[in-house]
Amino acid sequence: MTFAAWRRPRTILWATVVVVALGFFITLEIAARHYGLPGPMTNQAKEVILAPKSGPLLYASMALMMVVLTWRERFIAAGVAVGIDIIFFLVRWAVDAKMMFGNGALWVILGFAVIAVTRRTGRERILLLKAVGLGLLLVAGRKTGDTWLLITSKTRPTVLDQYVAVADHALGNPSWVAGKIVEATGTVGEHVLDYVYIQLAVAAVLVTLYQLRNVAAERRFPSHHLVRTFLVIGLLGPGIYMIFPVVGPIFAYGADGGHWAVADLWPNTPTPLSAPHAMPFDEITPRNCMPSLHTAWATAIFIHSRKGPRLLRFGGTFWLIATLGATLGFGYHYGTDIIAGVVFTLTIEAALRSQVRGWDRAGIQLVAYGAVVFTAFLVSYRYLPMEMAENPWIFGPLLILAMLSVIYGYVRATKAWEPKTAPAPQPEPQPELV
């Protein structure tokens, strides 16, 4: 690449993004090492040989990378990945090691990075490198999230669960209600919700694959797709965890909290109304409740599936509903976390769409309004929980209306942003022959 090419604004932008991302990963690696544990870069490097944490995620990442390949190249890549995994499986079986697939997918992704550098040139090299980067970013996002959760548990010795639990009375303690419903469904309902909760990234890849279905033919990526929203949510969300550390009902008020829990109340007995205060908690449980990022990601999947075929739209709706059921029904989140997660996602999505199409008055107002509502949620949970709990018929509807107002603003703005289709010209009437 010539020096003149490096001076192009787009090239400078991409170079800046790469440098910032690399610095971010190195910082997290150092922070994790400070607490005696491997960071995201080390954990990812280990999965080249050792058993991966999530095989489905690695194959989903490989599928994202393959959107730029021809069908022949896709079949070859998939075959190579499966072949490598079979070899790893046999070796692990022979030495009685931990069994998990996915190494083959990671090897294929890294192999195409080498191919892009050594065998491709010009736009084809850039396109393939973008595809490799997209696949690796999905995996890196998972590893980065794990490290962030570790940092929250080590650096935030006290949690604010009592504030959120008291404020949750304004919404009718939905986590307690959902917990009883999930218990009533038995093991079948629990297993379905658990699978949906764990495999959220795989659902996101399915929607993204539909959005990127034309990349191989058009030789370019669309300006906006689901992975961009997913990554920004994962980047900004843990920062809120550091400001508002919360562990969730099943830990603060349930059996999973052990002697750190206030009492074993979830999901049978709602929390008592008493003046809340920050409470100490262990250095293991992540403070990853406020906002609910699973709700945020499921909301993003729902939004991006709306322009797909009927089956994809149905899947997006199901994943959102099931994720809400899991986050509340397993005691991982309070109702206040859920509505904050919805507003969080819509604000980020509006900002990303505005960045692509160009900022205008509607975009600026929507992003600013979403940020104000989200901030108001956090402030009210922290400083007005007793007032909210004692006046549920006032604050409950206010919280829901605030969330609905952001949803309405987002739907209205995005409809206005849609390209207008001009009506087909009508043929001029022909004069009648006399």
C-alpha cells in the first residue's frame, strides 16, 4: 500500500480503529493478569490447541467469515474445519482430555487471514480481511466480556441490589413472578430457556448471515448490520456495570448467594420494604445486571430481524420473549434491569444508524432523549427506590411509559429514515380516434 493510500480518510479511520481496539485488548489483558488470571488475548490463543469454551460460537464466527467466499470455497472451508475437529476429538479421547469442538473453525479463520495477506490483492484482500476480522471480533467480544465480568467482581466489593430490588416493587417484582412461572413449567421449560439464554450469539449470527447474504455477489459489506450493534452494546455495557454494580435476585436474595445473600427469598417471598443500602458481596460473582445486556442483545436481534422473511421475524420475536423469560425466570435480573436494557439498545441502535446515514435533527434528538431516559432510570433506582416502592401506581406506569416513549420515538424516526419509493409513472391517456 502506497503512502498516498494511507493518507485517505477512510484508511486513517480503519487504522485508528485497529490501534484503539488493540490497545483496549492489551489493557484488559494487563488488568486480568493483575488479578492472576489470563486475559482475553491469552484465552483466545489457548483455543488454537486447547478445548474451546464454546464450539458453536466458533463455528458461527466461521460462518460470518465465509460470507465473502464462493460456495465451493465455503464447502472446502467447512470440510477442513470438521476434519481438524475430528483429529482433535480423537487425540483428546485418547488422552482423556476435556471434549469440545471448535478448534477447526478457528484454524480455518486464521488460515484465511494468511490467505488474504499472501494470496489476495487490492479490494479482494481488504474484503477477506474484513470478513476475518468480523469473525474474530465476535469471538473476541465474548472473551472481552468474560474479562470485564472478572474485573467487576474484583473491583466492586459492594453491590446495589437492595436499591434495585426495592425500586422493583414499582413494577410488581416481575423476577419473583417469572421465577414461579419457570418453576411451574418444570425441566422442559427450564432447558428451553437455558438454551436460548446461552446461545444468544448463535441467534445473532443467523440474523447477520441473512443481512450479509449478498456480500459475496456485491463484494462489499452493508453499511450497518447486527454485529456492529452487538459489539457496541458489549463495549459500553460493562462500563455501566462499574458505575452501578448489581448481582441479581438469585444471588442477593436467593440460595446461590450463600452467606452473602440478604436472605433466601427468591422466588417465593418478595423483598421487604426497608431502607436500602449498599451490601458487601464476594469477589467471584459478576456485577452484570444493570442494564440487562442479554435483554439488550435480544432486543437488537428482534430489531434487525424485522426486515427478514417470516421465519426470521418469528425467530427474532421468539428469542426476545424467551430471553426475557430466562433473564427474569432464572433470577438473573430485576424488572428494572430489563426496561433499562431496552432503552440502552434503542439509543445505541439510533446512534449507529445516524452515524451511517448522517446525523440530522431527528437522530440527535432521539439519541439524546434515549440517553436522558436511561440516566433517569439509574438515578431514580439509586436515589428514589423507597418513593417508587411506596407509590407503585405512579412510578410503575411512569417507568413503562418512559420506555414506551423511547420505543415510539425510535419507530417513528426509523420509518422517516426509510427511503421513499416513488410511485410508478402512469401512462398518459391516448386521445380517442373519431
